[in-house]
Amino acid sequence: MKKLKLALVFVVCAAVLAAALSGCGKTSELNPGGLDNCLAVNTSERHQTMTGWGASSAWWSQTVPEDSAAAAALAEALYSDSGLGLNIYRYNIGGGSAGLGAEEGVNYVQERKAYSLFDSSKYDEGKTLEENFADRSKYSVEGDKNAVEFLHTCLDQPGSSIEQVIVFVNSPHYLMTASGVTHGENEYDSNLPEENYKAFAAYVLNCILTLRADGIPVSVVSPINEPQHKWGGDGSTQEGCHYEPAEAAKVVDALYSAIEEFNATQQGLPLEVKISAVESGNYTSYLSKSRAVEYVYELSKYPWFDELYGLSVHAYEEPMSDSARKSYVSRIENILGDSDFSVDMTEVCHMEGGVDAGMASGTYVAKIMQKDLSYLNARSWSWWIAASDYDYNDGLVYWDYYSASSELKYVKRYYAMAQYSKFVEPGDVRVGLEWLNASSAYGSDLCGTAFSRADGTVIVVLVNDTSSSFPVNIAGGYTNMTVTVTNENCDLKTEYEGAFRKDLVISPMSVTTIVMR
């Protein structure tokens, strides 16, 4: 009897020792080999379908000299397959503040003044406001010539990556505002009188038609930008317009009606432009008492709500909180019930002075992207301004405004964003990603997002924002893999390409993209 017990103990100990030596832990359906520090992609757990990646052209694109080396360099760096590969171009429909002088109360820095496609010199005092803004002959792309020409450069270049042009509005045209300029006279003034809603709708519609006639394929319009902000008073630094939630919904209703009325005259050739609303401002959009939810509630009262392109949010000084994002989504779900809705993250920025060109900014941006995709379920993600000339942490590339120079300065967040934008394509679906037999550091210090393509390709983006390396074992029966890395020492470097291998080491302060087939 004693010999049998001793033999049993020996067998058990040998099994434990063998497991330890082989690095195996608890087995599961996703991890049948019981790999430690196991990264497992669950393609049966499907979430949002991605629509892409973008950045804003406001207000820097108006400073790009026409047909210059700068235009070609910026277009390739940002909107081509050989560059960042952004497929969403965000164009600003300006309110005409560039035509107003400081003596009229517009003290914005030069780069924050916006032009307009509406020619104010053609305004006819003998006609109503709505009649003036409904007159297509008063609009021309010459009003914002450099910005439109740069957009053409991006669209027409070899290997252009643009698939979607979205236009957005910061302020109504100054001729229709209550203050006569493109910000409110006082803080939190609603600067667009209700009697001018139809004129505003005509303005936005005709700007779209003018761009479309010039060959710009506008497909989405966002008529309201950060409505909950104050946008008024002496401290105003750019175009902007405050709206209360019910007011914002009425403005969207006026634009929807204008598009519908226009389409009724087109004999089967409708203007296929969707409305995105509203672009709620900064990270407070996620807080439990957020006014962002109030705006969605007012929009949801209208019969056209389900026809909106989606709900857009911005994030400046964005929190890292997972629960805050989940709270935003759950509160919207409480309002909308079983209705489907899509979230687009349309502006993100550090909101801090100086230029952090290193991986601290790179991993920060990549981690924000990971959280917005995973917990906000954002189907698209756009940075704020693509090119900057400021001593500020707001550009993907830096360039000397107004110059013809093709010299661009790249920062690490450009490459960090590229770890997503160059590998995750529109139509890819975010799928489940699990850490198995791993410490809590896997998922917090080393976090990730996974995507699946219709042809079976799986893409995983991992973000390590610590000074430590992390060994990773990948579960699954893949055949080939490519590993691309951005860290302090390299930019978008292909570190491995060949047959599938389960074991990898993720370097410190890095963003790593793994493509498996």
C-alpha cells in the first residue's frame, strides 16, 4: 500500500514538474496548450465594423501654397498608402472670420481664422437672409482656394488613401449670427437665432453642393461642433457656436429637411450625404453628468434619428478610465433602447504646450485609441490637426505654415497611429482579445485590440507603456505572421516576417502590430 502511494506521489510531482518546465498553465478552448502569458484572439466575439482613420484639415490646410512641394509632401505623408494611410479627410466649412478685422471683435490668431465658400461681397440687402444663402451663384471654391486645392492634391495623388470626405462646421456664417461675428457676444450665448435656422441649412447645403460640383466627394456633414462649450465673450480664440440641446436638435432638423427638399427636386439623383450629430466636446462627454447625453436625447425625439450617420464625440485631455467610456455607452443605450447607434471619435488632442516627439506621447495616443475602440466601441478614430506649426502637442507632423518647404518633422505619435491606420482596414471587425495564464499587467500595462478580416486575416495591436519587456505566447493555428514595431529606436520596423511563431517579446514603450493569416 505504501509503495502504491509513493508511486502516485511521484507521478503527480513529475506531471507538475513537466508542466512547469514546459511553461504551460490552465488549458481552455482558446488556449488548449495551456500557454503562459497567452494572447488569444476570439473571432467569434464580434463588435463594431471599422470605418477608418482620419484627421482635421482645419485650419492649417488653408496655409498650404498651391502646387507646392509642401502640398505634395503633406499629402503623401498623411493621405497616401505610402504614408499614414488616413482614409477619412475632415474639411472645415468656415464661417468667414478671415474676412473680418480685429476692429470687428475677431481677435483670433491668423491660423484660427476660417474662410468661407459664400462670397459676402455678393450679399444683396434687398433680399432676405435665407434668399441670399439659398442662392448658389454666391458660392465658389475660390473662397477657400488653398484648402480646397490641397484637398484635391490629396485626392488626386498616386496611391491616395482617402475614401471619405467629411465636412464639419464650427460656426454659422457671421452674416447670420446674433453677434455679427463667429462667436457669441457673451459666454454660452446661442449665436444662431432660431429664425435663421433655415438660412444656416441653406448655407451648409450649398457649401456641400459647391464642393461636390468641384469634384470633392463629400459624403458626411457634421453641422454642429462642441455645442456645450461657451464659445463667446472676450476670451474667444476661434470660430464656435453654443447651442442648448433642444436648439441643436432643431438645427439638425432644419438641415435634414433642406436636404430632403433638395432631393425631392432631383428626379431620382439624390444628394447622398448623411448627417453626423452632434460633435460633443472633450472628455466630459464620458462623465455620468455629461450634457452629451442630453443632446442625444433631444436628437432621438425626431423621426429621422435612425437615419443619422452616427454620434460623434471629441476628447481633449482625455481620461484613461475604462468605466467612464462604458458609462457613456450604457447611458446612450438607456436612451435609445434597442436602436442601433455608432460612435465616431472625431477629435483627440493632448491639450498641452510644447512638442513631445517621443514615445511618451506615442504610447499615450495608442493607448487612448485602444480604449476608445475597446470600450467606447468607436468605429472610426480621428486625431485633431494633422499638421502643426505651433509649440504645442497637437500635430501628427510639424511643418512651417505658409512655406513651400517640403521639410516635415515627424513625431512618434504619427508612427503610433500608423500602427493602426496602415494595418486595420475599413470593413475589419473588432473581435475578442483575451490574456490567459497571465498577470494583471497583461491587459493594463500591456493592452491590446484585435481585428478580423473577411479573408481570415487577424490583426492585433499591442501597446506597452512601461519600461519593461513582456514575453507573449500567441494561441492559434495560424500559418504566417508579420510583426511591425514602433518604439524609441525604430519607426514602423518590420521585426519579423515569415512562418507563424507563438513566442514574442514586446519591447518597452512600444506599439506592436501583429498580422496573422
